[in-house]
Amino acid sequence: MKRLLIDYLDVAPTRNWVDIQTHLNSRLVMTKTRVESTIIQRQPRFKLWQRSDPAKYKLFASDNAIHIGSFDNDESVFGNSIFLDKCVEMLHSQNSNTEKFITYGTILNEPFNKRLTLERAKFYGRNFDDDSLIDLETGETISTGESVDFFSYFVMLPIKGIVDTYYMIANNTMVEMPQMINTIINNDWMIRTLEQHDISLREFIIQPSYKDCVKIGHDMINARKAQVGIDPFGQSRAVRFTQDEFNQTLINRDDITLKVRSNMDWKKDGNYYMFDVDNSTVGWVQFKIMANAYFDFQHVNLSLQKTIVVV
């Protein structure tokens, strides 16, 4: 099954407010060694009311598509449908495996109008040989000057290190979700929205469990034996734990291409990577999932890379 992760991390309210509200609905379960912890949802849970902003477009899902629209009152109901298989087809039609993207929006040749701007929205990308803009629905090159006034609703990129997995970042200044999109659409897409309590894409996917060590910092462990074991997905919300909306995990381990680097010798034992500890020096381990040029080299918060220090 294909996967779309929607970034909804950088929206109001403040991070501390979201975190404390998450605490109201969660129970922290620690292991006896206090090396690992698991978050369990409490039932019943508080479902917090949030005010809808009438100035913003709404992003929502139906059984077969994602939609962007406006529902401010009965006289101004309008919207467009986004079919994900078509998005993937346009994404992979571009001529750079690492830089390709699609952005959905409107070239503004006249002042912004909420209805007309959405009605004129198209999918755009680039010809990476000369950086020209491409209408991905027609394949035509867009004639522009050195810049173009553009209103974008969202950008979608591939995560090439995870099979059939994509990431959507919405324009949160003008697009909101009346309800978080965590559902299956078209019978072959699992849609999961990342919220502030998920912290980041990296923390959502790469969340290790450990053995034969003590955790002394967020990404620092102290070895208790000659070897330490690290399972990079042992506490991952995406990989280990069943998602209630899907009755399965979101990502299978076998779908992930993981790069492992370390200054210690290591071997794989089941889900754990076993590292030989040298007490005369500080050890380090790096787990990385290649995604795309933007995540891997430009935006550190979206990089799927975690480095663990062993002392």
C-alpha cells in the first residue's frame, strides 16, 4: 500500500500548548531499566475544539481523493480534487530523481481572489536541465521572466528510501484541516498527518530501542557490556506500532533502505545492530534514510538521519 505523510507540524497553537494537551490523553510506560518508553493513548480522550479560520482554504479527504476547498457559507462552497496516483505520475515524469517535486498552485497574473485562484490552480514542476517551469498536466514549458508571482497550496516530494512513500507540505498560512487526515483512500493509500506531538518526520520514523546500555541523553547512551544493541525502529510510531486508523503499521521494515555508519565494528542480529564498544574512545552511530535532495542536504529538520553517541 502506498503512503502519504502530510506535514502539519508548524501550525498554531504553540508547541508547549500542544504538548501539554497531548499529556492529557497519554500514559507514559517505562521499562524497568528506564532505557525505553512507550506512549499509550488513554480512553476516553479529550478531543479539543479548534476554531476554523474562514479566510483559509480547507484540506480534507474523501474515499478516493484529497480535496482543497472553501465552505465558509452555503453561497461560497467550492473546491478541487487531488488524485494521488496522478500526482505520483507527474512527480516521476520529471528529469531529476533527487530534485523532483510537484507544487499545486496558481500563477497570479491578476490580484488574488480566493475562488478564482483555486479554480485556476495547476500542477507545476521543473525541467532540471535548464530550470524552466513545466505545467505537469500538459508538459508545456511556462514562459516567464526571472520570477513569477505564484500562490502555492502544497508541495509534494518523494521519500526515495521508503518504498511508495511521499511527503506533502501544505501552505499553512492559507490552508487548514478541519479534521486531521488519518485514513485510507482509494483502497491503496494510507494517509497519516504529522502533528506537533510527532516532533518531526525523523523522530516519527527513526526512534530507536536499545539493549545492554543506559540512555543518558536524547541521542546518547552509556554501554554496560562489550556490545550494545540498537534497533533504529524499535520505538518508531511509524514502523513498530499499529496505527489504529489502519489496523496495521504504517511502514514495513522491509520497505526501508537504511544506511548505517559508525566508527565501531558492527553486525546485524535480527532487528538489532550490535556494535563493539571501544572504551578508549567515544563511539558514534549514524542511521540514515535517503529521501530527496531537499531533505538530505538543505533542510536539517526534515533530514531522515539520526546520530547516536556511545560513551
